[in-house]
Amino acid sequence: MIYLISDLHGGESTRGLEKYLAESGKGDILLILGDVGLAFEKTEENRRFTEYFLSLDRPIAFIDGNHENHPYLRSFPKDVAYGGPVYRLTSSIVYLQRGNIYEIEGKSFFVMGGCKSSAKWAEMGLLYPHEEPYAEEAVLAYKNLSLYKNRVDYVLTHQYKKNAESAQIPSPLEELTAYIDSNVSFTHWYAGHDHRNVKKDDLHTIVYDEPIII
């Protein structure tokens, strides 16, 4: 089975992870929808969580959120897993790359991590480069969706945000979100970021600390 949780924030919210570890069995996999928070803060608590997380001998794949040490995540060796490019943190834990499509248990998963943080995080010195998707990553996303004829089983993002009508120029992530909703066929879209467990409608669910099994 495939389990979904989100937003561990460097050990501040581990309820979903603990439930997965207690309930899952051999052959299951955990997908985390961003804000794992590895090496995010220079605190003893965050160091211990990072060490603990990397010691887990379970299949785990995650996308990035905005509360990530992106240079740290990209310091791991590049590899291929589930049919796409990854950074391999351990033999069982991989970081899935933005704009790619992965095949897991016979299902296709389009992934796009990252989003914009509020200004307070920059003031706290906890804002790392690459938190928002780059235009090049959006271009890759459109290309890969086209290769799949705009049909995937699941969409996984850190943030679900429709492109609001405003005078502001939409970000690549906002444009991509609107494009997927209008042009891509999918069974369901799961996102994190909001720290809620809520089904928005028949196609969109916000994931947090109550594991969802698909």
C-alpha cells in the first residue's frame, strides 16, 4: 500500500510518521508531500530528527516543501528510482524531483514540490535558495505531462493553489496548478502545506498528519 503524509517540519509534527511506522507492513511505501525539514535548523532537536529520519529502514519517497534545506537535499548522490530521477539519501529513502512522473505500485505520480515562504522566515534566517519552482522546472513538468498525454493517476504537490485573478504576475507554480486543473486527467490530487487533513472536493485533498492510503 501507499501511504501519504506531509509537513514533518524537522520533527515538530511526527504524528503521521509515527502512525505510518506503527501500521504499515512489508512492501508498503510512504510518500511525504514536502516540509520534511532535514537539516533545516541549527538546533539539537533538528539534528536528532535528521539523524533519526535517515536511519529509518522503510521505503520512503518525498517531495520538497518550502521549509527545506534545499542545498543539503541536493548534496546527495543522483540516482534513478520509480522510473525517474531522484536524490538518494539512503538505500531506502529518496527525494523525488520536481516536474517528473514516477511509477509506484503500477500507478503514475506527477510531482511538483516547493512554494513561496512568508517573509518572516527570511527574517529568521530560515529561507534557503530554490524554495519556489523555477521556470525550467515548470517547462519540464509540461513536457513530461505531454509525454503522458496529460493523463496521470495522481498529482502530488506541496501546495495546492489556484491561480487567483489579480494584477500580480502568476508564478510558474500558480500557472502550472491552473493548467493541471484545466487540462490534465487525474484520479486525485494530494497536497500538503496547510497543516490540515481535509478533502476539498472529489478531486483534491489536503494531507497532514492523518495518513491517507491509496
